[in-house]
Amino acid sequence: MTQLAGGSESLTSLLLPGTGDDPVLDGLAFSTFIDGTMSVPVSPVDQLLVAVSRRLIREVPSADMAVLQLPRARHRIALTLAICMHLLRLKERLLGGPIVLAALDVDMTQRLRTLSMRNYSSISLSRDNPLSAQRLTRTGELAPLVGSTPGSANSSLIYFNTRVGNPRLGCNPPLVVIDATSITNPDSRARALAWASNHSAVATIIVGDIGDESLLRTVNAAGHTPLVLPVTNAEVTALVYDLNRQEPAPSPLSSMWMLWQQNFPPLDIHHAGDAELNAAIARAFACLATRPDGQMPLALDCPTKLLNAGTRLAATVRDYRRACALANLSGEGPEPLRRVLKRQTFSGHGPWQPWGVARWGELKVAVETLWRQLDECNPKLSLLWEMLDQADRSGVGQILIRCHSKAAAAATKASLTGEGRTDAQLALWERVGARVEVTTFATRYSPGHADVQILTGNPPPWHFSLLFGGEASANWLLAYDAEHAALRRQVRRWQDSTDARRSTTFRALGAAEPAPVAGPISDAEGEPAFSDPPELSLPGLSILDVLDRASTAMDSPSIIGAPPGGWRSSGTIRSCIPVKLDDGRTWWVPNEEDRNGDLATPVLVVTAARQKYMPLRQVSPGDVIIVPAGDGTESVHARLVAISHTNDDVASLDAILEQFRSAARKVMDTKSTRQAAIKAVRDTGAHAAGQLGLWASGQTIAPKSPDDIAAVFRAAQQPAPDLQLLNSVAGTLRTLHRSLGRFVTALAAGRADDTVEQLRRLVGDSADELLDEFVAATVTEVGSSTNVPANLVGRLR
């Protein structure tokens, strides 16, 4: 990489020299967005990001990629940057191509409709489309985001929703801004990078989270060596000193909140468990650390899942077991795993054979010790009550408790509110309950959402950015000794690598060498009073190696969620059916079973008369089916529901409806006749019990009444899932058949104007964008059940 000579000026002084020295940046500095009724000034942080991007294009041509890292929160600062860069290029000749924002599910149309800009005059961004804002369609054409007149591609601000696939855009080399806070899947990020490279982007600017090391690994794996700039306390302090700050607006476009958070949230680590329990966990870490390299045998699936969940659980085992029974994601429940582990033996080949002799028994005993103690009294639940009491005594306001999964979050909430609490705990909850929110590591919140964030265990590597986020003012971590040792080293490693990257970036931009970055753990906390567990001292391995290898083995994405890196373990597989299509791609359809075996998953087939959901086993080569065009994995009906509800609302809809079909099949299978099955469902309260067979096959994707769904679960003697979600989308589900028919008709008709207009009348202006998310494809082959990595499920490759 060709670099400018390192200078003597600080980065902020070099890039933002002050009023009068750079009229173009000055114009931006005096600009304010009006988001609805909120004033959103272009902040000093926005100015810094714009200045870095411009310098990358103009003066560091050999460095064509930068990763700009911000504190984790729910925001749309990548969109703000893209708009500012577009305004900048209108004032000076910066590039000959468009500004492209690559993101997932950023509602650009709605955002621009309520957005205006005030500088020397006031401009409505929704009137006459002054930004020439356009949407890239699945076919590579451009559609105006507001208005109806398309503009020239090279002078446009273009939104590329990665749900539409990989369209080719005819334009001069663009500037591509990738919103890695919305695109979190590693493969999707890699495809966005490839899209930018294939279009010979003059520069690619990636906006991500501080601490998201997996993003950097994805960029490096694609063959790039980016400049990396985390906006740290040093930059924030300089920006406030030189350019001042204003009160932040509660708009996702605003970055002003960063100027009021001048340090990372302080991290306090609170120790859980007695000596026996901590020793058992450390022995389990040691056993996993000494495993041979390469893919782990399936026999390790049970102990790694149990270790993963057990060390992060802050609930009673009883409540966790109940929550897992209701979970949308199967395979997490501890009791089946414990039963399997109890009778399981290990027989490995090659280097696994001596490992099994030396370590398998010790690993089983350690995991069983952990869960036996959790059965008696979970020390993290006891510690969580202590933390809530401390928060209450300290006058803490909003409290956010983060757990490793949705089931764990539900269990923790149940343990804090259910039976078995002491009088003191009942009184404490009466005081703090209204201020407590229990959620998962993955959920994003707006900046400053909580006063304190309690993490029930070490976040996995792909959620490490939680420690550097803007969602809470302070972080409290509940940790066993091995977790504490692991986190302490992870933070130190992050500091070392971040210092090295910042030095490279500052030299490349011509700025003075930066000061070392400060981590979230104070110096006193960085040297803990306790020593590392002696069980982690192994010959030939450093403590860091032991902790890394153990963490890699136990962080099973099948429980926590797909990792944003290329890592795989025995727990990350699911049975899928490969469906080969005429365009050369393969659709990996999750495999459902019924009394006839595999291939029971309903898929949407276009027939001569109409669309129809059919079990996959009835699909033949030559059939035309509806499949996702790009990064989406949701079904058509889930996306249709999402038009009138938030993505968070419908995130679990497909999983719930899959459970519903399974329950309907169970009723059909356990009754002697179809009529007996229908009667059983009617007796439990179903209004349309005669449709049971259609529900079981998936030909009718959902009942019109959520009460029918609850009745089927009762008849199957299974706990009902999230009926609150089903009730919230019930109105949309009732009319789904009409919009589904119009959708398929419009898609199969090649988006003829009349068919699209009919769909618009049902679902609104989002019809065109939704049509781009799916494609009608011809089946060439339906394969057999195959175990694949979990993050491949539902995707096309």
C-alpha cells in the first residue's frame, strides 16, 4: 500500500482544518437534515467520516477500501454518509460514477419521504428527487425512490438492497458505501464486497461496529487490506474540542450521540460460582483445548452445547427447560442433550483416538458437574439478583439483561418473575421490574437505551462489539473464572490489533501517530486479584491458545446464531434438501418430515391455473417455483406480512408456522382416522378444524384465526409458541391469500404494469421492491436430505 508520509498534525486537525479552509466541507458543516420533525445537524463525526472517505479517493488511491468503525447501536449513519458524499460530489469533481449504498432492509423510500435539508436554503428530498435517489432492481435497472423520473446512473445516489441478488449496474466506477450494521451475514458481506470489486469501485467504505473483528476477517479473506478507523475516545475528544457538539436528536441518521460518549462503557466483571464449579468449567475448557485440529466429531455436539448454554445461563434449569420447549429454534433443550451425554461413548479415529482415551471421560464429568450444580442453584441467577439489588440501591434507571438465546432470555424473565422467589426478591422486583428488559446478545437498540447492560456470560466473538457499544452507559458481566480469563485476553488482543491498525491508517492518511487506544476494562480490573485457573495451564499451549481453542469449540452457532465468520462446528448443521435451478444455483430448503418421511416442506409452485403450496416431494424437474433472489431466507408470506409490520415482528413467523405444521402432522399421525384428528382439533377450540389436512401439508400456510393455531398445539399436547406475535399479524394473515395470489401473478407475468398495480392496491408502494426480492425459477433436480452448515439454510448458492 502506498502511503503518505506520517505528519505532525492530528487526524482531526489534518482532515478538518477549520472554517474557511475548505468551503465544501464548510457547507456540509452548516447543514441540517430535518427527519420528520427532528433537526439532525451534520455532526463533527459525519464530517470526519466524509473527510476520510474523500481523502481515500483523492490522495490515497492505492488504498481503495476503508472500514469505519462506530460504537454499536441501532442507527443509519451509513445512509447519512452516503447522502453527504453525494452532496459533496455535487460540489466538486470527486468521481465520475454514482454513490451506491449497499444495505439490507433500509427503508429508503419512507426515509426520503420525510427528509429535508436546511443549509443556505431548505430543500425537500422527496420533492422532484433532488438527490436523484434511485433503487437498483433485480434486473439491473434503476427505479426512482421518490417521484417517477429516472435520472442518469452516474449522477445518482443508488440504493442496493442485497435482497435483490447480484444485479449488474451499468455505470462508471462508483463509490460504494456498505452498511455492515444491517448486513451481518458473512456470506452476504462477502458478496457485497465482490459486487463493489466487480464494478471497479473507486473506493469502498464499510461502516461497521467497533469490536466487530469478524467483519475485518471477511474483508481480509476477500483479498483486501483496508484502512481501519475506529472512532475512539481520542477522536471524539478532539472533535468536541475543535468543533463543539449539540444535543443529539433521536433519529437513526444522527451521530451526534457519539460526542456525548467520550469513553467506552466501563466494564465491571462480577465473579460467579464456587471453587468446585469453576474448576469443573476450567477442566472442560482444557479438554476442548487439547482436541486435535480439524472438524470435530458429532459426539462432541452434546457436551459443547451444554457447556455453551450452561456457562451463560442465568435462570433456573426448570424455567430454561420450559422455555426451550417453546423455542422456535430446536435442539437447545438441555434435558435431551443430558440424556444423550449420559449414555454416550466416544470412539475416534486417528488423533482423536488418544484424545478420547485421555479426555472424553473428564469432559463428560466436568459438564455433568456444571449442570448438577445448576440444577441445585444457578450461581449466575443468584448473582443476577445481587446485580439488580445493586442497581436499585445505586439509583440506576433502565436495565438491560442480555442472554445467549431467545430461550435463555425467556427463562431468565420467568425466573425473575415466577414462582420460587423469596420475599426479598419479590420486593426487589416490585421496585425494579418496570425498568428491566430481558433480551439477547443480538438485539440492537438506539443509543443510550439503557443505563446499565448486564451480560449473563461472555458474548461470542461475533457479538464482541457489545463491549464497545453505545446502547448502555455501563456493562456488567457475570462470569466464571474461565470466562473472565478469556475475556481479559480478548480485550488485550483487541487493543493490540487496534493500535496497529490505527497506526497504519494514520500514516496512510498523513497524520501523526495516534496514542494507544483504551479498552473498556480499567487498569485495576485488567490485573484481577485472582489467578488464572490452574486447570488451564497445559504443556505446549499458552493460556491464550487454551482459551481460544476452547471458546472456538463451545461457541455453537446453532444455539446462539450464525457466526459472521467462516467457522464451523459439529453443532452448526441442519438437514436441508438441495433444489437445483435452471440458472445454475442451488436452493437449500430446510427439510421437514411427516408420516411419509423427508421432503414435507411446502414450497410455492406456479401452476397453469394459480399458485399453490406443495410438499417438496411433489415438485418435479420442470416445475416453476418462487425462490429468494438474494440474501433473504424468509418465505414470501413472511415478507408480505413484513410490509405492514417491522422485521423484528416477523423474524420468528416462519419458524412458528413450521412448528404449527409439525403439530398438525402429529395430530394426524396419532389419531386413527382423519375425522378423529379433525374432532380432536375442534374439541380444543379450532374454528376451521376441517382444514387440518391442508395445514399439515402446508397447502394452506396459516389459519385465518390465531386461535386455530393454539388449538392445534393443544390437540398435539405441545406448548404453543409466541401467540402474541400471531395475534399482532393476524389481520395480515387473514388477507394473505389475496396478496399472495397477486404477488405470484405479477412475478410470473414478468411484472406487467396491470398486475403490479393490482398488487400495489393490496400492499402499497412496497410492491415493486418486494417483487425484486424473489424470482420464479425452474427446477432441474430435487436432491435428498443433506446436512449443511446452519447459515446456509434457506439460501441460494
